[in-house]
Amino acid sequence: MQLVAGLSKFKKIEKIDTAKLDMLIDKDLVFWKKQTITKNERSENDLSGIISFSNVSFNADFTKAAVVDGDYFEHIGNGISLYI
């Protein structure tokens, strides 16, 4: 949720600095530029779960943002959330 809240401060279209995000979160992250992942790719990269984010949409004056988060963790479950 901190990431989603932090994105609302941007006033122009910017790419997320994945190196900075990796340093701030201090977790094992793999950034995947593809929209899909095969079972083999997941196994080869030792991924235990997948969290995906939609593009962030802002209202006209950048006071509100919306993003969809989807997560999948094998044997635990999955879900989709909308954050505004």
C-alpha cells in the first residue's frame, strides 16, 4: 500500500526505478516485463508467488489514483484488489 500511495505524488508520466524500489523494499524481487509467465519460467526463476500491477490511472488534477493489484501464490490462494 505504501507503493500505491507513493505513486500518487508523481505529476507526470514516469517509469518506476526498479533498482531504487528493490533497495527500498529490501526483498527478493524479480521484475518481469512480460504479461504472462509459463510454469517452466516460474520454476527456472524460483518464483514462489506473483504480484502484478496494472498501469496507474490518475484523475485530471492528480489528486486521486487507481491501480489494480493481482496476486497468485501456489497452495495459498490468489486475489485481485483495486486501490484508489
